[in-house]
Amino acid sequence: MPPTTSPESLIPRRVRDERTRRGLTLDQLAASAGVSRAMISRIERGQSSPTAVLLSKIGDAMGLSLSALMSEPVAAGPEMRRMAQQPSWADPATGYIRRLVSPPGGDGEVEVVAVELPAGRSVTFAATQSLHSQDQILLLEGRLHLRSADTVYELQPGDCARISTTEENAFGNPAAVPARYLVVKRHYR
């Protein structure tokens, strides 16, 4: 197996390459994402560790998921991805850990992501503008306070909730232990 590049070193190149591939200037991407030009430039140069929320905005502006920005583009790949090969990334603002479970390639219509949200932390994602998905959140361990638009869910282990990225979604961990959950995303435009 070829060595995998860590998401921390891959994200700057992926943002730059995808912006360039789409023919977007820094100013155009900044305006579309609602992120400063300077911040995008720092991310592309590897001088800033972007948060999950910031990467989500940048990805949405280019029609890409967070997972697409943290992994190599692959047209087709093996039908299995061992845990050691699954890219994992930690949000510098919250300590939230996101691991892309799905094998690379495929049609990108469905992806599985494993998340660990530290005790007492929360993360809020704005409604997406271009790349939408219906997400099912399955809590494996801990507790999860999930708000999707005006609906609030209090998840216990084994509970599963369905949300849409067309709404603002907030994930909070009110417990003293990490919350571990799976996100099964079905993308659509």
C-alpha cells in the first residue's frame, strides 16, 4: 500500500488545487465562501490550521464535502479501506476528530464518517449553499445534543437522527466523556 498523506498536510494543497481547477481567484472563493481572502491564502500556504466550520464553508463554495478536502482525489479505488488507511483530522478549535471511513473513489453519493466530539465541546455548521446531503447520525458512545434548524435531539447510545445540511446544524457534547458517532451522508445537489 502506498503511504497516505495526513489531512493536515493535504488540506492546503487540496484547497489550492480545487480552487485553481475551478478557475477561481482567491477573491472569488473568499466572496463565495464568506471567508477572508487572507485566511484562504494562509490555508493554501499551510500557515493556518482551518477549523471544521471554516473548511465546510470553503468546500461548500466549491461544491465539495469536508471529506473531499481531507483526502486525495481518486477516480476509483479499492472496495475496502482499512482503519489504518482512513484519513483522520482534528479540528484545531474544538478537538473534534473526523475520520473518513468510506473507501476512496466510487460515485461519492454516500459516505461514512466517524466523529469523536470531546466532552463539553460543540461545533455548528452553517446551512450549505451548493453541496447538500441528508445525514443520519448514529450515536455510538456518550451523549449528543443535536440541533437542526429549530429541532433539538438528545441522543443516547444507539439513537439515530436524520438531518439535512440545508439547515444549520449544531452538535454539542454535554457529557464528561467524548461522544462518538457515525455520520452516513447521502449527497445530492
